[in-house]
Amino acid sequence: ELLLEVRDLTAVIAETGQEILKGVDLTIYEGEVHAIMGKNGSGKSTFAKVLVGHPDYEVTGGSMMFKGENLLEMEPEDRSLAGLFMSFQSPIEIPGVSNADFLNMAYNARRRKLNQPELSPIEFWAYVYPKLDLLNMKADFLNRNVNEGFSGGERKRNEILQLAVLGAELAILDEIDSGLDVDALRDVAKSVNGLLTPKNSVLMITHYLRLLEFIEPRYIHVMENGKIVKTGDISIAKTLEKEGFKGVSEM
Ligand code: ADP
Ligand code: MG
Ligand code: MG
């Protein structure tokens, strides 16, 4: 089934009117792993943020549909409740709110949207416990305040835990590899791989090839100057490795 369909999407920086996205096309079906690669400044993060409805940007043309719903008519919160998840390059700290409370709240909001009964804190623990195991995380993680004093690696793991709890159908992971050493990256990648089902899709955004060794995408897209200029399989990554982004645009 079709999950995300983006057609000829253009977007500007709301404050200045400067055009950043210049006609992005992308189609993602259930169960697929996609990666967007591209030079720094090519518009990858902007695209991700426009998908989730970041207020810094204004869509000026084109369309984006998620599970048959028009994202352009949905508030950011509704996009998230509909099953669109995005990790952030620098996640926020929420002092005084425990991770468990935060996750319980977020998950209950999604359950209400799906017409499922809310989980009590005790029911939530039963739900989240096996997920901690799957992600190789300790239970005390849940008692800590959201992101407070987390190391870079812990923040990344926590994001994957949020993803696991929410059960989002499309996870957009923007540079989850940034700042991680190879062991931490392998752990995070293993967790992401553990979450993949025939129904869930992942859109990874990365500047680096090494992430693709751990989470293998079916499709790789190359973004250049606000557009996807090339789509292919893992062989694109190999050309990138040998010839850089210039080699790919000339393929
Ligand atoms: P990437 O993620 O591929 O590195 P970005 O989407 O972050 O690229 O940025 C694309 C271009 O848009 C860059 O030149 C960046 O400086 C500019 N840009 C993005 N967002 C903003 C913003 N809120 N204000 C000013 N410039 C921005
Ligand atoms: Mg950048
Ligand atoms: Mg970026």
C-alpha cells in the first residue's frame, strides 16, 4: 500500500521567502526503507521538516499525501498522530517530565486517535517493558527526565524508543548517525532494524555512507539543490563512495 506520495513539492523559508525545495518527488510504500543522501545544504533537513509541518517553512506548490490524507491540511500534531514520526538533529530537554510519563502521554494521544482505550501507567509499563528489551535499554531510562543529561548515544536510543512506543508507520530519521561512534551506531541501527515490519517504513536522511552498511535501504535518493535528482539501489552508494556526489549526478 501507498504510504507517502510527494509531488513537485516547493517550499520557501517563511521569514525570507527564499525557495529551498524546488520540486521534490518521492513515493514510499509500506514496508520500504528509503535513504536520502546529498551534500550539506542540499535541502534534506528542510524536506523532512516540511513533511512534519515545521513552522519555519511555507509550502508554495505541489502536494504531499500520507495514507491518503492531505498533509498540507493537517497540523503538525495531527501528522504525528496519523503515524508520521521524525527524529530531530538536536532533541529538546523537558525538565521535570519523566520519560515514562512523556511516552505514556504521547502513546495515549495516538491511541485516542486510533479509537483505542488509553493505557493506565501500569498498563503502559507492561507495554513498554518488552520494547526496552528489544532496544537493549535499561528500565531506569524511563524514570529519567526527558533527554535531561542524556549522552548523544542515549538521546538517539531514546528517539528510537519513542518510535517503538508510538508505532509510527513512517519514521523520518534525520542524521541519526551524527555524533555516534561505530558501536553506538550499530546498536541504534539494530534497534531500527528490529522495528521494521511489512507495514512500517523508514526514511533515513544522511550525509554519510556508513549508516547504509547497517540499515540497508531498498531505494537511495540523491538530493541536490532542493530536488531529488537521482533514485536507485545500493549501487548509488557505491558510486558515491568512489566518485562523490558529482559522480552520482553524472551517472
Ligand atoms: P541539508 O539538511 O541538506 O544540509 P538544509 O535543509 O538544512 O540542508 O538547508 C538547505 C539550505 O537552506 C541551506 O542553505 C540552509 O542554510 C538553508 N536554510 C534552511 N533552513 C533555513 C532557515 N530556517 N533559515 C535560513 N536558511 C535556512
Ligand atoms: Mg546540513
Ligand atoms: Mg540536514
